[in-house]
Amino acid sequence: MWDHTEHEGFEIWVLPIPAFGPRSPEPLFHYSGYICRHGADAHLEGSSVRFHDMMRNYTGPDAALDAAYAEARKRIDRFRDTGSWAASAA
């Protein structure tokens, strides 16, 4: 199920995704998410910023949610500082 929170006037939506692969003693997860303004139609192009981490494994859905929210907050703070969603504004 999608989970969400708010940060600095943006909504952050995150979905923990079970990782597939060899069995593990604890369930592993990745995440996918998006950031949008309040009331935006996130399905319209340019209305949201999507992000995901399918490389790292997180132990349990809560760890994946924590990592996703931290990444989203970092992106929002960078956007507020630079005015760009790019990783580095030149």
C-alpha cells in the first residue's frame, strides 16, 4: 500500500516493494515514490517527480519507507535551494 507524508508544501508518496531474489532470513524491500504539490494530478506530465531505489535492499518495509522519505526530503530541500529537481544545478 502507498504511504504518504508532507514536507515543505509537497506531498511525498512511497510504495515499499518486496525484493525478489535468493531467500533471506528477513524480508528485503526496495522502494518507489513520487513528489508532487498539494492537489496536483501526479499522473500528468510535469506534475510530479518520480524516484526509486531498486538496487539497495532494506530490511523490512519500514526501513524502505524511512530511506525513501529521507531521499524525498533531500530532493525537496535541494529544489527549494536551487529551483531545480536535477541532482546538481550548474
